[in-house]
Amino acid sequence: MKETKKMKFTECLSHLFVFIKPYRFKLLFGILMVITAQVTFALNPTVEGMITTQLAKDISAHQPIQIDKVVHILCILFSIYIVKTISQFLMAVFMTDAIQKTMFDVRNAIENKIHHLPVSYFDQEKTGELLSRITNDVDTLSNALQQTLSRVISAICTFTFVLFMMLRINVLMTCIILVALPVIALLSKFVVKKSQPLFDDQQNTLADLNGTINELYDGYSEILSYNQQEHALERFQKDNERMRVSSFKAQFVSSLINPLCSLITYLSIGCASLVGCLQVLNGTIALGQLQAFIRYIWQINDPISQISQLSSAVQSAFSAMSRLFTFLNQPIEEDVISKCQIDEVRTIEFDHVQFGYDDNLLMKDVNIDVHQGQTIAIVGPTGSKPYGTY
């Protein structure tokens, strides 16, 4: 049996939504709390800048500092911090609950699928491959939903809200920052295109390594009996080396995004800061606004600098989803319910029996009489040796 063609990203999302749907309201409330936290995050620099502006105004006017106004601004800032903390707490509670229940259902679906697959599937797939789907792939998807989902939403909200606040302060300085974004987007798209196949290979080699380890430990006694320790070690080292190479390639190519984006980002920050200082000297913007704008530059740089980490996590999650839902789409074997009444049987006779998968016959013209209490084993090459042939 061959697996169906690898799923596209949109197909994976549609399959994932089926599992998320029962808990969608909790997930949506958690996302709402993420947005709320990012709104308060975007307000912080402006309110902090108001304090600097007030102090600078009082000093330039040669008058006593108006402490009451400063305290009033500090109270507003404290209230914003409280709202941000509460929203982050509620986000963690509701999103964690929804995601972990979704993963619970996914694991149950995989377990149920295993019980309804035809025997031929298990003859072609390693046990470690199945274990990898239940453990590694589900854990990869769980971590992506638990951590990466909130970070992706936070990054989008941060970029949107901070960009709005920057435009309110000064359009020219904001345009300088925005010039770098298309370049960053093109670089990210290029690197992601190159690294996605590498992440697919990483997930596949991890499954192969798990399958090898499972077979070696299950057949540990046979390995010792047939003196195959050296061969077993060579097999493990070969798969382990493949895992190391595939992981290095995937992580290395993906990590190129961060230094390339940082170089472009820092160049744009330097230009914007220089223009901002000239704007303050000309009286176009207040000193507190320049302080807030610089803070916003660092805030908008956060989602950009996280592209590398988010990219690798999203690509790993996509590879895991593709493997999971491709497996769940395998055709199942319908249960056959016998309606015949079976009396006590003393002898079972196999008369000219043949057995195989599709057109590949493994047994031909077999005749066996099995008497009550008798045990007969039909052993193939993989059952008569620890693994494989030598």
C-alpha cells in the first residue's frame, strides 16, 4: 500500500479545523486575549513618552515639574500593565485547554486508525514509523499550536498596531522603516522555499531512526543470539548520521533568515533615528515622541527578528501535519462480522490455500491440518532472523 500524495498547507489546515472545531470558542477567546495584550503593548511607548514630554516641557519653561500630571500618566501606564498581564494569563489558560484537548482527539484518531488498517500496511511500515506519528509528529504539532500560534498572532498584531502608532508620530520616519520590509519579505520567501523540503526530510529521517531503534531493541535477544551486535551498531550509526545531516541542513538554511533580516533592519533603524533627531531639533515632533518612536522601532523589529524561529517552527509543524493527516487518510479495512454459528471444532483443514498481497503471492498451494490443542507457526524471512537478510 502506498501513501497518498503529500497534502498542501490549506488541506492540512482544513483537516486540523475538524479537530479544533469542538473547542473553537475557547481558542477564539484565547486569540482575543492575545490581541488585547498586543494593543496594550502598542500603547506603552506612547504613554511613557508622555512623561518625557511633560518633563521636557516643564524644564524648558523654567517652571516646577508638575508632579500631579506625571503621577496621572503613571497611573494610566500602571492600568495598561494590569490589563496586559490579565489578558496574557487568560490567553494561556484558554488556548492551552483548547489545544491540548485537540491533541488528545488527534491521538485518539490515530489510535483508532491503526486498529482499522489492513494487515498489508503494517507489513510495509516500520513500528517505529507509527510510533513517530503518535509521539514526535503530534508533539511537534502540539508545540506549534501551543507556542508558535500565539507568537504568530502576536507578531501580526504587533506589526499592525505599532505601524499605526508610528504613522501617527511621523510619516517620513515610518516610510524609512517600511522600505526595508519588502526586501525582508523576499529574503524570507526565498529561504523558506529552500528550507521546507529539508524540514520534510528531517521529519522522515526522524521516523526512520525511531523505527530502527524500535526494531533493534525489540530484537535485542535475537541480535545477541546471532552475534549481530556489530551490524546493529552500524545500522544505528548510519540512520543517526542521516538524522544529523538532515537536521543540520534544515536548521542551518532556516537560520539564515535572522542575520540577513537583522542587517537590513539595523540599517533602516539608523537612518530613521538620524531623521528623528533632526525632526526634534526642528520642532516637528516632541522629544517624548522621538523616544516613543525609537521604542516602536524595537517593537516592530521583534516580529521581524523572530521570522527565523517562527519559520522553522511553522515548517516543522507543516511537515508533521502532512504526515499525520496523510496517515489518517489511509483507506481502512472494514470489519467483517460473521453470522455463521461456529460449533466446537476439533480439526481445521487448509486445503490448497494461497496467500499474498495484491499480485504478490507469499504462499501457494498450502495444505495443513491443525488439530485441537496443536500450535503451528508459519514464519517468513523477517521472523526467522533478527531483521533483514545477510
